Amino acid sequence: LMPLLTCWTLQALIHANWKFTMVYVIFTAISIIYKASKFNHGFGVEIAVLVILLIYEPVRLSIGTSANKRDSAAFLTLFSALCGPSLAMGVYFISMQYISIRLDTAINIIFITFVGGEVLLTFIQLLRLVQVLPQELKI
């Protein structure tokens, strides 16, 4: 019998990120509405990025959940690659949008921390699956 190598820590982080994504979208929408009411600037790009995130994140997190439960190196690699655009969206909302407020910075630092943690745990899980790290390593 092959031992089950599912990373429970990664699974818990993905689950928490599902919940956080709902909070993230709400706070980012509030931030965009606040900035639109205070500043005379179009926020079309910010709204477009938020809509993309609303579609992209559930797909990414679903792939991550499935990949982890299947102990599939190929799907975990895909999940890790899909974290790149999510990190880019977080960086955009912190530093590249026209007007950034403290709420944007705080919520996006948390978002980047979640996604960065997923990348790190996925990398460790991949090393375990290809037997570079011992299977007994508990993470």
C-alpha cells in the first residue's frame, strides 16, 4: 500500500483562503467604492481586476484542493503555477493602482501571505511526492 501523502496543512490553508477570498472581495469592493466617491478618477481597471479575481480564485483553489487530495505532482505543479497571477493581482492592488489606501495595503498583504504560504507548502509537498524529502515529514 502506498501511504497517503496529502498535506493537511496545505489543505487547511486552502480552506482558510476560500473563506478569506470572500472577505477580500468585499473589502476590496468597499475600497473601490470609497475611492470612487472621494476621488475623481476612473476605477475601471481595479473593477476589472476584481472581477477576474472573482472568477480566477475559485478555480485556482479548486485545483489546489483536488491536487492535494489526489497527491498529484502534475496538478500540484499546475496549482503552484496558477498562484503566480494571484500574487501579481495582490501586488497590483498594493503598489500599482492609481490610488491605494491603507485598507488596500492591509488586505492585500494578507492575501499575498495566503498565496505565498500555498506556494511554499505546495513546493514542500512536491518534494515529498517525488521522494526528495522523506514521506514521514509531517507538515
